[in-house]
Amino acid sequence: MKDVTVNKVLHILNENIETAEITLKNLEDDLSSIGMDSIGFVNIIVSLEEEFDCEIPDSKLLISEMNTAQKIIDILNTMHEETLEHEQRN
């Protein structure tokens, strides 16, 4: 898995949610309330998985689990840390 950067996540979100601009100031805003629909959510997931070379766990593939930029960043960071720990053990 590639390193997670906030700027990359924000870029992906802004490419897929046309009605709002997500910045560092509104990481906690509910993405559904500012224009993310189910199709946009799927596009965001695919883009994140491609950008960061990962597979987001099925348990997190719910809009309620990933409805803010901060939640998305936290999930990706946790996945990255787990990947690093796994690599260090092997």
C-alpha cells in the first residue's frame, strides 16, 4: 500500500463530488450532505483503491463508515499502518 496523503484524498474527493470543495477546513463535514451520492461513493472507493494500491475492507464499504474526509483518511492510515506492521513481521 502506498503512503496516504491528505492532499491525495482531498483531490479524489473533489474530483468525484462536484457540488462542493473539500478542504482541510471541512474534513469533518458529512459528504452526503454536500453532494456525495451512492454512485459518487463507489467512484471514490475505486479511485482510492487505485491511488493507494489497496483494497478497502468490506466492513468499511458503507457510506456511514466513510461519510467524512477525516473518516476516509483515518481508515486509509490504519490500513497503511497494518500493512507496515505486517511487512516488518515477515
